[in-house]
Amino acid sequence: MKKTTLSVCFMLISLVMFAQKTTSPDGKLVLTLMLDDGVPSYTVDYDGKVFLEKSPLGLEASLGDFTKNLKFVDSEIKNINEKYTLPHAKVREVNYAANELTATFVNDKSDSLDIIFSVSNNDVAQAYRLRSNKTRFCTVFAEKTGFNFPEETTKFATPQIQGGEGWMQSKPSYEEEYVFEQPMDVPSRFGLGYTFPALFHLKNGWVLLSETGVSSRYCGTRLGDGSSDGIFTIAFPDKSENAGAGDVSPTAPLPLMTSWKTITIGETLKPIVETTSAYNTVKPLYEPSINYKPGRSTWSWILWQDASCNYEDQKTFINLAADMGYEYILIDALWDVQIGYENMPPLIRYAQSKGVDVLLWYNSNGEWNNAPQGPRNRMDTSPAREKEMAWMQSLGVKGIKVNFFGGDKQVVMKLYEDILTDANKYGLFVNFHGTTLPRGWERMYPNHFTSEATLASENLVFSQAFADKEAQRSTILPFTRNAVSATDFGPVFFNKRFAKTDEHGNIRCTTDAFQLATSVLYQSPLQHFGIVPENLSQQPAYVINFMKNVPVIWNESVFVDGYPGKYVVIARRNGNKWYITGTNAETDTKKITLSLPWLSGSNVSVIYDKKDRTAGFRQAKIDKKGNIGIEIEPLGGFVIY
């Protein structure tokens, strides 16, 4: 009996070569890194409950295989206490406190792999660093990082699609439909797994997986389809992306640092909505050349479409922006042909005379892009970009919207970085569409304002089926896409149909108060609102006044209540003013009591759903306990401020 026990002990000692725990500053989140018989893995627990079971680590690279036969060399844990500012995000001042574990291993060729975990109170960030004294560069062929969820976990995620699909073969563009509460063993729709971020519902709580820190030195990754044992692993871009142009495997100088994979954990959805995981482990790559100015914009294209990109219609929307006190007008696709370069200087001067600055749309171009809209051939090479941006700077243009990228390969990440870097030289901020998830870019590139990377408001115009799901979409984005980066959704419509007039077009199913709610619900420092001139006389003064004064940057964002696909309530603070916004995706009227303890005893204004689905207005007082009742109509919404 004693001999058997000793044999088991020696077996365990020989297999478990390394194990180290790292906890969050509050001690609740526990990360355990292990090396079992040369194979690295990890687990994640929160408050004594398992959130990720034993999950694989490692990568395969030109330096060799770092998934097995590893030997432990050294480890270090350091405390991180960093304060930084996000001038254009959902929160302004961030205090990042974490314990960071770096464990060094060598493979059978004596090259080094650092496995890094940064553990804060509700977030884990993981990355690899490769080092060698034999060569100056390295190619990463595969990351084997996995996420092993407990049984009965379900997922809320968007499937990845092959390259060359969609309109003018412009996909992937992160514009697929979400699955809601889908069992883990159901494969993704297109067989390519899921895009980041992805939300998972466990018996013990919630996990949000995402990625940050992707620059020209790496590619964007995704979640591959779960294996038979329920483990999701990291996958690199599909070969079909970008019409086959570019390698799927990233190559970079040594020491090579991968992107960070982020794991946000909460017993409730509060840490998911409030996470700053996209920004905590990245740094600015350059200084802003000017003080970039967030703002609101009018936008003729969304309801008046291509034909509106003419000189007179743009003057109409410049006037609308001036009437609303908005900072910008977006002149969208086809301006190069339907207005003409020669007519842009007087049009821009007209806007400036009204106190409105101009944003211009561009096609990203490249051999991967078959979209016909122009201007084309202005953003894909540095000489063309710099010439175009110098022209824009000379006219006082403030920003650009660049569309149609079609993939996550390293070559495309370099194009994003090049556009942003060149734009900063000329004092231009950037908005990307037809695009990938921005992975920490608001901090890495200070002139990156916002990106689409979701099924946004243009789809309300294109599809009645999407218009039918508008309210549902509003209750998933705050927990997924908008939780990790600004989202240029293009909200707020008062037309009864998503068209220039109410005589045709897809029917709007949501209430007027719902539309107002989305101006705060969707976080973006640049908001392109879907209002048109006629709305100013159609809506009551309290609606228009709200839209004239709604801010776009926030000192603080707080989760109040909600459930993905059903309803959501979020509070945001601008200076000393709070805005509490909510939407209801269900077919029944929802009566809820909101807990807002920081506003106890405050007098507030409420814009709410009337029974005829128009927006009502009333004054109210939050009681001494910080509670206020609200009733939301089906597919409705509200704003308290």
C-alpha cells in the first residue's frame, strides 16, 4: 500500500513540472498556469467557482513547437498600478490594477516562450512573447490557446464568414447575425467559428472573450469552432479573406509579441458592460498631432441614399447640422463623381460658414475590394494617401470614413495602421466601415474614433427582417461589440419608414423613445444620427432639444439592468450630468424598478413611451433609496436625465 502511494506521488511529481497561481488584487479571480509533462495549460476560477476548466496554451512557429516538450525556466509576478486617460471612450479615467505573471519556458531547440497573464479584478489578459538568439524574425503558424467552458454553457456570438461573400464580394466585415443562447456543441453557421468579442453564459455567471493589441506586427484572430470536448481555440484568418491576398500567418521581428486575448468574468453582466480590457494592456503608438474633437453629425446617405450625394442635398444637411448645433456633416460615397473635386472647396467653405466641419467618405481600395463606390485609389498606397490628406487638410476637412477592408490578415492590419498614422500627420480622425473589430485602437491610435464592425443602421434600410430585429440588436451590442470598442451604428430615426419619405421603404417597428435611447446606448465619440430636416417640425420640442444637447463622450458608464436579447439599461455620465437609457426587445410591456443609488433624491426628466408609441415627457424624482419605476412598451425605450 505504501509502495503504491509513493509510486503515484512520484508520477505526479514527474508530470506536474510547474504550477503557479496568480490572483486579482481583490483576491477573487484566480489564474492557475500549469506545465504537465511539458504541455502548458491554465484554469480560471472566480470566488471559488470554476469559469474556465483546464485549457490549452502554446503556439507553433518557425522557431519550433511550443505546445509540448517545454521546460520551465523562470517566472515573475509584478504588480501593475497604472492610471491612464481615454478621451473618447465609454470611461475617461482608468485606474488599472493587476498582477502580471510572466513564465518563461524553452522548447527542444532552446528558444524561449514567455507566457504572460495580467490578472485584474474581473479581467484576465493573455499573450505570448517569443525570443531567440539564432534569428531576428519569426513566423507564427498557429496559436493553440483554448477556452474550456463548463457544461451547460451557452454562447452569444457572430459567426465568421468566408472571404469573397456578400455584396461585391466585400466580406468578411463583421456583419453577421448573432446567435442567442446557442448550445456550445452547435457548430458555427459557416464552419469558421466566431468573431470577437463573444459572450458566454455559464451557470455561475458570464464570460466575454475578445482580443486587443493588434497592430501591423500581427494579424487579427477569431474563435475556431469548438472541438468535440467543448474547447474553443484561437484561429488565424482564413485564406479566402482579402481575395486570397496576403499570408494568414503573421511574421514579425524578435522578440515577437502576440496580441492579447482578454477574458472578462462576472457573476453578473456588470463587469462585462463596464470592462476596459481592450485598453489596459496596450499603449499609444504615437502622440495625437492635434486635439481631436468628438461630435455629432448629420448624414444624408442613410435615408436619402446615393442620389443625395449632390451639392444641394449636402447643403440641406449642412443646414440641418447647423440648426441642431452639430459639429459635423458626413459627405458619403460618390461625392467625387456626383459633386466633383472641383466643387468641394466652395461646399466645404459653406459648411464652415455655418459652423459645421466636414467628414469625407473613401473606399479602402486594394485587390481585395470589388466595391464600385469612389473615391477609389486614394487610401491604399502611401503616396496617394499623403497627397489626398494634404488636400483635405488644406480645405479644413476634419475626418475620414474608410470602407471595405474584407479580412484580418497582417497585410490588412498594416493598412489600418498606415491609414491611421498618415491621417494623424494631417490632423484627420478616422472611422472604419466594412471593417474588423478595433482591437484596443482607441488607445493605440489616438485619432481612431470609431468603427462599424457590426450589422449597423444601414441594414434597417436594406432589410425589413433586420428592421424587425432592431430592438433585439440594441440589447446584445452593449454586452458584446460595444463593450470592447466604440461602435459607429448610426442611430436615431424618426421617419416611420427607413427611406426619404414615408411612402415606401422598410417599416420602423420601434418607438420614438427607443430611437432617442439609442443616442446614448450606442457608445461612439462620433455619432452619425439618422434624422432628416422634416423631423424638426414632426417631433415635439423636448425631443428635438434632447437631440440638440445629447453628448457623445462619457466620464463613466454603468450597467444598471438587462439581459442579452431581452432588455438593457445603462447609465452614462458626461461631466456631472447623468443619462440613463434603456430599450425593450420583447413583445410585452416591461415594468421595472431601476436602482440608481448615486442619484437618490434627484429631480430628473424622463422621456418615455406613450401608448401611441410617440415619445412622452415628464418630470420625476428618484426616491431616497435611489429607485425609480419605468414602463417600457414592446420594442420601446426611455431616457432619464
